[in-house]
Amino acid sequence: MGKALIIGCGGVASVAIHKCCQNSEVFEEICIASRTVSKCDELKEKLQGGKTKISTAKVDADNVDELIALINDFKPDVVLNLALPYQDLTIMDACLATKTNYVDTANYEPLDTAKFEYKWQWAYQDKFKEAGITALLGSGFDPGVTGVFSAYAMKHYFDEIHEIDILDCNGGDHGYPFATNFNPEINIREVTANGSYWENGEWIETEPMEIKRVYDFPEVGTKDMYLLHHEELESLALNIKGIKRIRFFMTFGQSYLTHLKCLENVGMTSIEPIEFEGKQIVPLQFLKAVLPDPASLGPRTVGKTNIGCIFKGIKDGEPKTYYVYNVCDHQESYREVGSQAISYTTGVPAMIGAMMLMTGTWKGEGVFNIEQFDPDPFMEALNKWGLPWKEDFNPELVD
Ligand code: NDP
């Protein structure tokens, strides 16, 4: 079918690349390009020999000219951005210059401001439209599948959705007192920021971890979960008509929270550069360097994730509730692609998003959030490619 350029070769990219190779009818050729090309070469070594032709390249994704040269050389149908959120705009610029479709899994964040907002990427709307190309934003799990679940609920089960609670539970245990399941810098920036939720047309801000609930997750069990701000709240608030409240909760264990508080109290989670032995360092980046590499957690993580959405609304004049979720097993993911479930649940939808554009199943000119497209083919692909979902029409609700 076509060619994809995958930028980044970390935890999420590794899963997406495995999945592209399993889906060789669509991904006939891929190029893995990242800052550290040896990682790309190692993965190529492991995966080549199948039907998907693999090449690698070194690229600095902060450099638009380098990106343009790479895209012009490889001529992909889609660029799948699985580097860090800081690179979103440079990669979008290169896609514009070369008229190439773009997919990512996380919204742009400036390095010096820990704040998720779509405004920078939404500002590309007219330019992408004029260029006649598509940008698909947020094709991971959350954001990503959570937006697809919302579009699916709206299409099939509700006349109006009034409330959405997104519940992200990681019931996995890696045996370390403290480690993060994906890029530590991104993860810690997310959880130390103020929380917020959307209610009656406005944002309500909370202190970090201020709102706690307990939920009994199917196939995982009872966990503490905390309200966080999360990027899909912003787009769902716009795209799900009639919505009155959207909240996002993530589970955290006590050991994780205690360590995080201590690291925060001593200043290790700060993104303000400090002078150390004549050199400027960012404490959070130093912390990342001493924490376990998320990729190394795969073999030692046991248990399951459960991520899904609970909807409350109206159908045919009657109140209705609906819960749709995926359960993913860390060890099964590891056996299949050599990564734990957090990378797996992000990498699979990233591959599917790229596939939707490569096959022309999803078409559009401009910048789109995932819930703006027809959810049905994506939902079908989730079942086929390793993230089957389950439904409950009488779920336990979150107060
Ligand atoms: P990793 O840190 O494991 O991987 C990031 C990769 O990007 C590395 O290969 C890194 O290279 C590369 N990279 C970083 N900077 C540059 C650059 N300037 N030029 C070229 N390559 C670069 O991160 P993850 O795989 O955990 O996360 C990838 C993305 O997925 C992030 O944007 C994250 O926010 C997002 N994500 C989304 C989720 C969702 O559900 N929507 C959930 C989890 C993650 P090097 O090897 O040299 O460090």
C-alpha cells in the first residue's frame, strides 16, 4: 500500500514499528529515523526479513531543514511522529513544506512551559487545508482511543452525552519503589501540574492530586485514582456537542506518590535550569537520567492496564450510561513485542492512525483531532491489532 516515516525510536515507537511490520500489506516500507540512529539500526536488525522493507536514518527532529531533506529523500505517504511533544511543530512544518500527511500521539508543549494546549497545533489548520494534507492529532490511547471511544458512543448509543469520565488504570507492578512507565520527563511534568476538569463551559482548576476517588476496575481490582488535567479534555469539550462535564482520572500507588512528593520537595522535578559545576542542568532531565529506562521495565512488569471512558447522557429521552474499556496485560505485550502495556496501548493506536490515512479510510484537509473522524473502522482495527474493547451498559459510576 505505501510508505511511512516513523520519527523517534523509544518505547512507543518500538511497538508501533513492530505493529507496522505485522501489517505489511499497508506498511510496505518504513523508515525509522531518530536522534540516536543505533537504536533504529538495532530494531531494524531485529525486525527485518519480513515483508515490510525497513530503512533507518539519523535525524534531529528539532531541525526543520533536516526533516525536509529526509522526507524528500524517502517520500513517505505519512509521517508518524513518535518523538517527544517538543518536536511536534518542527515536524508539522516539514510536513507542510513537503505536502505530507502527519500523525502524532501527544500535543505540542514548549520545553520551558509544562502546559498541554492544542492552540499551537490548531493554528496550523488553514495551512494544512491550503496544502491539501491531513494532520491527525493524538492517535495514542489517551489521547487517541479515548476520543475514538467518545465518537463511537455518540454515533451509536446517545442522542446527547452530558458527562465523560476517562479512567486510566495501570494495575502493573515493576517491582521498583519508583519508576515511570513512559518518558519520565513527560510523565512527571504531567502529574506534578495542577489538575483541571471541564464543567458547564469552563475549566475548574485543582491542586495536583487534590481530587481522589476509588474505583473497582474490571479485571484489575480496586485502585486509588486522582484527577489530572489531560489534553483530550480540550478537544472533546469542543467536539462532543452538548457535553457538560469531562474529567480524567489516573491511578497511582502510594509508593509512587510518596517518592514523587519527596522529589518535588527537594526540587528534583523542576524544569528551571540550575547551575551545577559550571554547567546549566535541568533537575527533571537529570532525574530522568538516574531513573530506570521505561524500556527496561518490560520484562519485570506484571499485571494489567484498564483504560476506558464512562459516558452519561440521553437516548430516546431516557437517561443512559455506557462504559467502554480495554484491558491490556503487561506480560502478554512483552511476549509479543518486547514492551510493557503502556507503550503497547500507545503504539498500537499510533500504527492504526497512520493506517487510517495511508489507506484513505480517513480523509480530510486540515488539522483534526481523532474524534472528528468516523470511529467504526478504528474500533474494528483495535480488535484486530491487539487492543480489544469491552462494553458495560450498567457500570459503577464515579461520584
Ligand atoms: P521515549 O523517550 O521512549 O522516546 C522518544 C524518542 O524520540 C527517542 O527515540 C528519542 O531519541 C527521540 N527523540 C527525542 N528528541 C528527538 C529529536 N530532537 N530528534 C529526533 N529524535 C528525538 O518516549 P516514549 O516512546 O515513551 O513517548 C513517545 C511519545 O508518545 C511522546 O510524545 C509521549 O508524550 C507520547 N505518549 C502518548 C501517550 C498517549 O496515550 N497518547 C502515552 C504515552 C506516551 P533518543 O533515543 O536519542 O533519546
